[in-house]
Amino acid sequence: MPAYLITHAESRRGDMLIEDPNLTLTLEHGWAGFRDKLSLEQGSVVLAIPAEQTASIQRVDDQEPAPHEG
């Protein structure tokens, strides 16, 4: 399941972990946007954070390896 650790630029007190099986991350126009990939055509934003308030966004889940061809 996709999980992201978001660290706040000014203090650790604002850090958060967000996870959801349908979560996607987009970076655009100075914002980090987390969306439900099943609702992208509707533009469903789950969480939006201004980039200047974010020190880092790190994917922390165990990603499954890509399937091999052949």
C-alpha cells in the first residue's frame, strides 16, 4: 500500500504519515497533491500541501517489484 512520510520544513511537530491503497502523488504549481487514483478524472484531492512548507516527502512503504516480461 502506498505510504508517504511528509516532513514539515520548520519543525518535526508537523510531520505526518499518509497511506491508502489508491494514493498517488503529484507535484505541480508549487504544491504536493495527494489524490485517490480511482477518482483522478474527478480531480479528487485527498491532501494538498504548499511545497515551501515541506522539507521532504519520502515514500516509505515496501514497493512491489515490477513484473518481469517473458
